[in-house]
Amino acid sequence: MRQSLVLLRHGESELNAKGALVGRSDPQLTAHGREQALHAAAALASELAGVERLRLLSSPLRRARDTAEIVGAELAAHRHEIGVEIDDRLVEIDYGTYDGLRPDELPRDVWSAWRDDPGFRPPGGETLIELQSRCSELYDELRTKALAAGPRGAEVVVAVCHVSPIKAAVSWALGTGPEIAWRLNLAIASITRLSLGPGRPALLSFGETAHLTRTDPAEGRVGL
């Protein structure tokens, strides 16, 4: 079996519904977001029912934790009794004083500078370079463990987190710089898959949303 990392973006939160930048703010899922999480959980649980070794990680923020708990409950119904492991490295990027604002509420020159420079720091916030560093540390750990375990110890790691750590995972797998984040649109409650080994990391799929067709008929709600 392939050693793999399955990344699930959390369901819609109250600030996502307003089109705002949602970083370290901790809004809860909307009713729609919980429905999205349920559909994602059902799809993953059905797919992973036959997997012997499985881990479930989550960002510490409530919107991710609540989504992960829904996934865990669905996995339990399909034979996997599994706890949620919180890893702080999966937390969303810190938008500083821009947290909770819509992009169109920022000065145009600030928005342009931010998108052009991975070292741009929102006041009181975090750069894309810093985000990439902390997330890559986790992904390196997972890959090292996967390679040490070998085929017989293969496991699937499901990580429930946010748009920016998932884009950082794509950058990590492809060996690109963090600036790639601004060229990727990632839907809420979408699924992205990476191979951890053997061999080099690889991107298997990005932003799957087929499981959401019943909840988002006109799917296209994307993240920054």
C-alpha cells in the first residue's frame, strides 16, 4: 500500500461565509459547513474502511477540530476507532490585523505587495515563508516515519486543517517556493492527496470536491 497523506480543508465557517480572511480567528462551522464535513467524512470513511493503519490529525482551531471529530465519528462507524491528534503546526497562517477582513477591504497596493512577496508580513502576522517552514517540518516528519516503516508498515494519515497549510503541503511535495500559494484556489471541504513514499513526495490529487456536489451544486467557493 502507498504511504499517503490525505489533507481535508475544514467545512465552511461563519467568516468563510462572509468572504473574509480567516486566520487565527476561531469561528465555528456554519450549518452548511457541518453538512460539508459530513459528506467529506462519509467519502473518506468509505474509502479508508479497509486500511489497517490510520492516523487522524487536526489543527487546533475549532473549525478544523469540529470537522475532524465528524470524520473520526464516521471512521468509527466503518470499523476505525480513532482519536484526533492535535498538531499546532497545522494551524492556519496568522493574518495579524487583517484577520476577519475581506480582501477588497485592504488597500490595493497592500494586497498587490502581499501577493508578490512570500516574505510579506501582515501587521502582527506571519509570512508565507514562516508558514512553509513550520508545515514542512511536520510533512518531513511524516515522510521520515513512512519511509522507516516500509511497505508492511504503511499507513494513511488524514490531516484536517486549513487552506494555507494544504497549499504548503503542495509546495513541499512539488519542491516549489511558497509563492505558489497565490496561484492555487482550494475549495472549502475539499480533499488533497500526497504520496509520502516510496520515492519522492508526489501530488496525487488537488482540491477534490465530488463528495460535495449535493451540498454545493455550483461548487466554486474557493480559498486564498
